[in-house]
Amino acid sequence: METVLLTNIKKLYDNELYSSVITAASLLNTLLQNDRSLATPELEYQVLLFHANACYQERQFRMAIKQLNAALLMRKFMCRYKTSHLTAIETAYEHFNETETRYRLAKCHNDLAETTQAISVLQALPAKARTPKVHLFLAKLIQSGGSNSTEAILNYKEVLRECPMALEAIGSLLELGVDGIEVNSLVVNASTVPKNIEWLSTWIKGHAQLYSRKHLEASKTFQSINEKTKFHQNEHLITLIGKCFYYYGNSTQAQHYLETAYMLNPYNWDAIMPLSVVFEYNQKLQELDKLTAQLTNIHEFTSGHWFVLAQSFYANGKLEKAASFANKALSVNARNVEAQLLRGKICLQIKRHKDAIYFFRAAQCIANYRFEVYKGLFHCYVGMKRAKEAQTMCAMAVRYFRESPRSLVMFARTLIHSTHPTVKKGAKKVVSKALEIDEHYAPAVALMAELCHSEGETQEAITLLKKQVVNYPHFKLFTMLGDILAAEKDLNGALEYYTIALSMEPTYQRALDGVNALGKANWASNKNEQDTSMASSTNQDEEWPIECDEPSIEAVEFSSPAVAHDDNESDTFSDPFWQDVDAELTN
């Protein structure tokens, strides 16, 4: 009977009738337990393997773990007594060998969020027995655990030695800080180097720039692959370009590329998640709602699904629901950086600074190349009136993102609030450097216009803003122009720009207030009323909220004093801090 049952179990397994295999294997196992005279090691070993692998295929992971562990113990027993049947069994089914058995056991543990056990299972394999698949999985497990990056790097390198086109391993090595030249050398010197892979060196260069925070340079590198090779308009390449612009803070270009990537593949979560954030940055709430509606029609909910829902609620001001869905996204994938950042922003907005720090730090552990991490931590420390930590974070942002106008604008905002005249004057110098890097970076343009206007250089401010809106129209910039012209008593010009702003964003309150102020009967004759009205408008937003990459939380790079004046530690950012950062910018 046992022979007949085993033969039929094999047939069921070969035909992938796994649920039937589970039942039949259970029956045969009971038979062998009740009549030990029939139970030979090779028969029990085969029953355990068929049962375990059928459970694995049916996603019955707990039962699979039990049976796979039992199979490994039986295999150990058979090896000790040098049973000749072992080789025949493992040859008949290639996934019955020890390497594959341990790999599937580790997969089961991982699917049950038992990362430590999964790592232990794979580490028990001798190095010579590990295949590229095992090396890659082990490296990813170790990296996700956040410990022993050295071992993760070694395993990723082993993958490349046999499979130099393993792009995931290449990206992970660069993300872990391995030099791009070394990674390129590993690929070139691999055992089987594919032909015609000149583009791969450029691909490696682009990722090296991305993870070293040179996001604009990375976008240009990936664009060169897109334009000069036959990979033109590949979804992964377009996504990379879009993400580079997204990390850099150019939300207009980021939206263009990420939308293209989404059209090429509507299930591309690497593009969809940042695209939902960019829609909010650019105040494209209708597009965000449309994107959310399309995704909720899909019944399979991933971490990306939950994040897009959270982002949609956040954009519409429903913070409690946004936090709930962001938590769901993190429960599915704790390494979802966008969800970590969103949770940090939500906590920051409701003044839960300690919780916000936790989420921003968690994001920093995963993606220390993201500017939003340092910006979020900076605002947390400002909100908690911890000046030294805020200074440190601001200095780190400038140091790490030397070629990014975003860090310079954030730094300049801190200088504006200084009580020292010399330091205050340095703000303009810092903004000028930001504009040298990117003359069309909207927050830098707005801040420079604000500084010029405050210093009486009104015409320079107007010229700067007009030049910006010709190429990159933004309703806040048009409103800013309207306010400046209204202050200069050019009421027709002010009305024109307020009208343009409202045509772009009909509900923008500051533009509405400007139009209402212009409509007052005694506007032209009563200067005091004009001044009062303008002062009221200014008090509504202490600084101009033209921070296009974060309009919904702290719309400016820095919009409140660093510390309260009763703080004995310091009433502003200190001179040594300013001097140290200024020296870095000079060098």
C-alpha cells in the first residue's frame, strides 16, 4: 500500500495538484507512524519533502516549516549512515537538495516576518553550497535587518561574481556605500562577462551618484542612457530619472517622468508612490484622486496601495486617516521609505515631535540619501527648541547635499532669523549660491525676491519673479508679484497677477485677500490702510510659502525662530555654526 500511495503522491506532485498532495502525504505519514515496519528512512524522507513542498506551494508556511525541519533532520541521519538512496532522491527533484530545502525554509520564515530565523537557516549552509539565489536572499535579509552590512556586502559580491547582470545586487552594493569603481570592477572581472554592456558602467555610475546624494548628476547620467542607447523609454530607466528629480526637489520634471513611467506600466510601484507625493507637492489633487481611484479598483493591497491612500488623505487634510493607512503600509513593508517620511510629516504637523523623530530616523536608516530626512529632523528639533541639534542637522544637510539648492535654502532661512546683522546678510549670499546651482529653483527665487524686497531692491525682486514665472508659472509666485506691485501702488499690475494666480488655484486665500484689498474704496488714498492690509497679509504667512516640494506642512524651508528668546542656551543659531557652514560652502 505504501508504495502505491508514494507513486500516486509523485504523480500528483508532478501535475502540481498540491492540495491533494498534502492530504495524500498526510495519509501515508500516518500509515508509516502506525506501522513502523514499513517506515524506511528513504520513504519517510520523500514523504516529508513532498508534504513540505506542497505546503510551501499552497502558502501553508507554518506546516511547511515543520515538515522542512523534519526533512533536514532526516537528511542529516541519512548522511551519517551514508544511505545510497539520498543522491537518487535529490537527483529526481532538483529542489529536494539541501540548498533548495533551506532556501524554501528561509522563505517561509521570511513570509511570516521571522527574519532572524530565516537568516540562521541560510547561514547554516556552507559557503560552497550557496547559489547566487541564496546569496542574494541572504544579503537582502541581512540588509533589511539593518545589522552586519559587511556580511550583506560579501553576499552581494558573490552574486555579481557569477551573475554580473544582477542589477539589484549592483544597486544594493552602491546603496550600502561600496565605491562605484569597485562595483564596476566586480562586473567587468566576473566569471561570465556578457558582451556589449558598455551601458552598464554608466548605469553603475548613475546609481553611485544617486546614493551619494548627487541627484541632479544622477538624472543626467540616466538620461544619457535613455537618449544614447536603444533602451529609450524603458520603464525602469524613466522611473530612475523621475526619482532622481524627485529626490533633487524638481517636482515639475519629476512629475513628467514618473507619469510617463506610470503610463508605461500602471503597476510600477517605484514610480506610483513618489508620483502620488509629487502630485501633492504640485497641488495636483484631482490627478492624485484619480490615481487613488484607479488603484483601489485592484483587490490585492500591497504596501504601495496603502501608501497612496495615505498620501491622498494627507493631501486633503485628513491626517488621522492618513496616519492609519501609512501605518498599514509600514506593517506590510517596514522599509517603505515614503511611508516612514509621511508618518514623520504627519507627526510633525500635529506637534508630536518625538514620534516624528522616530519615523525620520527610521527612514534615515534605510535611505540616508534623502533630503527629506534631514529637513524633517531639523524641523523636529526646531519645534522642540533644541537649538544645538537643529544646528547640527542643518549643517549635515548642507554638508551632505553640497550641490543641492534645497539644503542652501533651508540654511538661508535659518540665517534670516539671526539677531546678528552680519549673519543675516549672509542669507543673501547663500541664496545666490543656490541660484548658481539652479537658477529656476522656485524656493530660492522666492526667497531671493523676498530678501531684495525687504532691502528696498523692489525692481530686482520683480524682475527675478517675472523671469521665473515665464518658464515655470506658479500661483504663489504670481501672488507674490501681486503683493509687491500692490505695495508699490501699481494696482492694475497687482490685479493682473492676482487674477492669474486665481486662474491657476481659485481657492488660494492669499490671492483672494489681495484682490479684496485692492477693491477697497480708499486703497489709493489711504496709505495707512494699505500698510495695515499688507501687514495683515504678511502676518498670515510670516515667510513666503514658495517651498514647492513641501507646501502642505512647512511650506517654507524655515518658517519659525529656531528657539524661543527665553532659552538660555541660545536665542538663534550661533556664530560658530554660521562660520563653520560658511567655510564649507566656500571650500
